[in-house]
Amino acid sequence: MNILLLGSGGREHTLAWKMAQSPLLSQLYICPGNAGTQNVGRNVDFDYNNHEQLKAFVLAKNIDMVVVGPEMPLVNGIHDTIAADNELKHIAVIGPKKKGAQLEGSKDFAKRFMNKYHIPTAHHKTFDRFSVNDGIEFLKDIKSPYVLKADGLASGKGVIILDDLNEAIDTFQDILVGEKFGAAGNQVVIEEFLSGVELSVFVLTDGKSYVLLPEAKDYKRIGEGDTGPNTGGMGSVSPVPFADEKFLSLVKERIIEPTILGLQDEKIDYQGFIFFGLINVKGHPYVIEYNVRMGDPETESVMPRLKTDLVELFVATAKKNLQGFPVEIAPETAVTVMLVSKGYPDAYEKGKLISGLDQASDSKIFHAGTKATARGVETDGGRVIAISSQAKTREEALKQSFEVAEKVSFDGKYYRRDIGFDI
């Protein structure tokens, strides 16, 4: 079958790498892809948000399935666009329609959904520019630290955690009145801080049944010891030691299954990934957020552990035939270390030549923000390269990734040397 994968980051390179191993695959196209995806498929460049360009391409190349990597096209309704077109509606889409994508596209929608279906999450309230004073009073009533979440998509930077009340009030006003995040901040969710260790749990669902994929823990802060501003993710580890059978059974019972049943109750037809951003509070799982696609850099640790054919899983998802589908997971630990550009997550330069990409040995190099030029492979984003390694122990896998991280080089390279420090 011919598959079109949308996206250009480390998640997409990893998904492309995994799909390319399937005997079911005839041709894999990645739009727009990066310097790494061109080694496992064919990069193509068109505006997939443009209906006519998308339609022309998928018809010309006889595309059987579209796999949507990032969240933005899902929130904007790309699945709905394909399903509503008589010439395209036969094409399978991995990724929810617009209504289901609101689980990630609107923090307020997600919180209301959790409340309705009794899914454990932090105490919270939503405010807009007409209820700023109410929001300030709510901040005064809860304890530090203070969690502020822009309602819409803000490129992974819309969640702010602050210790100081006055700073929290100023930031809250800056989001709503100063439009710090633009339209994404038209509403702000304020919630009580939950203390515990975070992890990410992933399922692939056909809307009725689901398969559980390997869990992972990612590291969002730029600085070692989890300091500094949030990023898109500086590394990840899978499995997570405390996510044992007992804990995961609670996750299924209290979170995953109520979510799937809630989607059915809401008449939301959902085929794709659900990413549960969780926190372990004294052995009890709470939902921090939903995402409607795989995480990045968690994908770079999760997919290497998945031994089952990913394209087979996607076909079963599209046919709503996931019930009882066997999934085999490798027992080894996988860790990912992300190399980022100097200055990230704030201003950073692009166009730096990358060397040492052939020095991975037993590790896998997944490209995130790269492009192929006449000079070679250059940096083209804040997060540049993900280095993933597998071994019997976390320490061995980290050692492998850190060794490769030293060999891969570009001007201004930075990475965290403490991935996995807290587990």
C-alpha cells in the first residue's frame, strides 16, 4: 500500500523508520519530511493544508492511507476534509477528526470531558478576558506553585508553572490581556499543582477497542535537574520503572477505558493515537493533559521497543479491527537524548553544518530539525537530532546515547546529560 505521512520532526522520522520495515508498504511519502526521512521514504513538498494540493497528490500517487504526525492539521480538520470528499473518502486516515482533536486543541474542552466522565485530574477553573478578576481571586485561593495553561495550541510553550503569586497574576494577565500566546490564550485554565512523577502513556484506538503501547517519560525543561523554561522535549526513557502492572491497571481502569467510552458517548468517531500525559501522585494516576498524536521525543523511545508491524496496526485501526490484536514489546530499555540548537527554546540560529551522523554504531539517529543541502546536512530547527539507544539497563542505554551525542557535532550543540535522573 502507498502511505503519506505528514510532518517533519523526530516523531515523523521515527514513524517513517518503523513503517518502512513493513512488508505491507509499497511506497512511503513524507510531507515535508527532513534530511533523515529521505533515507526511509520519499520526501515531497506541498502544502497539505491546501485541500486542492492534498487532493491532487493523493490521487496522483494512489495513496491508500494518510498518517498525520503533528497535532495542528488534526485540530484544523484534515481528517474531516478527506472524509467529506467523494474522491478521497476511501482513504484511511490515522488521526482523529476535528471534534476528537479538541482533546488537545482546547484545554478547557479536555477538562470538561474529564469532569463529565469522572477521569481524575487536578482541581481547575477556566477564565477569559471578561473574568480576569475572578481568575486573580482563584489564584489567591490556591497554593503555590501555580499552573497556567493557554487553552489552545501554543507549540508546547503554553503551560507555565510559577512559584510566586504576583508573577503568576502578571503572567495570567499577560496571556489574556497582553495576548502572549495570541488566539491560543483567549482562555486560560488555572489548575492546582499536583506533586509527583510524570509519565506518558500511549494507546492506538479504532474508536471502540485499543492497544496499549510502551509508556515513556520525557524531560521538558531545558536545564539539567529540570530547570529553566519548557521545551518540546529534551529526551525520554521507556519503560518507566514505577509503571508496573498494578499502576498500569489503574491507568486502564480509571483513565483509558473511561476516555474511550466517553468518546463513544459523545459520538466522536476516533481512529488514531491518544497520548495520556499523566502524573503519579502517591501511586494514583491523574491526567495532566491529552494529546491526539504521538509525543516527541517519546516516539523515539517507544517505537524502537515496538516489535509489532506498525502498518498492520494502522490497517486494523482503520478497519476498526483492533480488538484482540496482539502487540509485542521488546523488554529492553530505550532512551533518547535530544541535541538542540544554542539558544533554544528561545531564539536560535539555523544552517549549522552537522558532522558525525555516521558514528551511531548500535544507536539510532532520528532527525528532528534538519535539512539536506549542497554542503551536507544542516540544522533547521531548535531540536535537531534525537539519539536513541536500547540496552538491558537504562544506564547502559544512556551511556550509548551520550557517547554518540559527543560524536555528532554542530556549532552551538547542547544536550542534557541527566536524562533519566529521577527514575
